[in-house]
Amino acid sequence: MKVLKIDSSPRSERSFSRRLTTHFTRSLGDVEIIERDLAQSQIPYVTEDWVVGVWGPEEAQTDASRKAMAIAGPLVEEFLQADHIIIGAPMYNFGSPAVLKAYFDQIIQMGKLVKMEEGQFVGLATTKSATVVVTRGGAYSPGSGAEAYDHQEGHLRVILGFIGITEVKFIYCENLASDEASQNDAFEKAKVDIAAVATSLS
Ligand SMILES: Cc1cc2nc3c(=O)[nH]c(=O)nc-3n(C[C@H](O)[C@H](O)[C@H](O)COP(=O)(O)O)c2cc1C
């Protein structure tokens, strides 16, 4: 099995999401791990050339549009290779960090991760499943009473579903802005949830 580990926190050792995605991959045993560190990858925003490259007619293509579109090539390749995707996603301003959005904006290209069939979008990554570890200063998970502020889980579920990944598990590590004891509790609870997902994959 190949697992793509995507991290999006700009923090390194202090990052809860990175520590948890690493705990996840280490819990899996003998699998091949492909690492995609979005804090280091410098993924550019979509540009006009990119839009022409991906959506424009053949006659509008230029060297610049082909180059802009090709940036995603290796990213799409590693994404398609993986059987399982693990994403570390801190909550930033009630959504995900901009690098994670920039990543999906780059890789979700027509004919690569999605296609059009009889006027409908059809996802092409249907053989994969995903786990998303969300880390948050507050708490917004089901039952928290603040679900309406969570613009992260719904968005990630929709974009993963759009490209064909519907088997998605969320692991919540919340209340991290609280004292150390609460942080430790949240971290240990997330590790238990990770163990359950890792066992189901092994
Ligand atoms: C720019 C920024 C925005 C944040 N926005 C939120 C937020 O909207 N809600 C929340 O609960 N926590 C928020 N936080 C706290 C982070 O989600 C929390 O620190 C989390 O642990 C970050 O993940 P990491 O430890 O993997 O870096 C924010 C932190 C930063 C730096």
C-alpha cells in the first residue's frame, strides 16, 4: 500500500498536526510513504496562464499556459499513485491554511483528477480513501455546539468527494489553545482515534 502524507502546518516540531500525521504513518507498519510538505513546496496560486492551460481552447495555448499547467504534473502523479491520503490540516480562520487550498487548486485539473461525462463532473480518484487530522485552538467538531463555525471539514469533504474520494475519516484534535493538560488530553485522544483508523487500513 502507498500512503501520501500531506502536511500543511508551517510549524515544525511544535505542530500538533504534523506530530499526528507522523504518528499515523508510523502506526501503519510496512507501507510506502510519500511525503508532501506544503510548507516547503511553494505551490503557486492559480494564474491566468493556468486557467488558459487547463480550461482554454487549444488555439489559446502558449508556452506560458502549458508551463503553468504542468506545475501540477508531479503533484498529480504522486496523488494518483497513493492508495490512501493522510492530510494534516490546522484550522486557520475557520478554514484550512491557504497552502492546502492552493494545492487542491493546482491539482484538481480536468482530465486528471476529474472529468466531464454527459454534462456531469466525475471524480477520477475513486480507488482511494483519506484520513484528515484537523487541529484547532477551539472546538468545532460534532457535539461541540460551534459546528456552524467549522468551514474546514465540509469544504475538505466536498473537494475530496468532487475528485472521487468519499471514504474519508476525520480525526479531531481540539482545544489546543487551552492549558497543557487539555492539549495533552486532546493529543492522546487523537492518537487513540488514529490507532483505530490505522488498524482498519492494515
Ligand atoms: C493564522 C492562524 C489562524 C488560526 N485560526 C484558528 C481558528 O479559526 N480557529 C481555531 O480554533 N484555531 C485557530 N488557530 C489555532 C490553530 O488551529 C492551532 O494552533 C493548531 O494547533 C495549529 O495546528 P499545528 O499545531 O499543526 O500548527 C489559528 C492559528 C493561526 C496561526
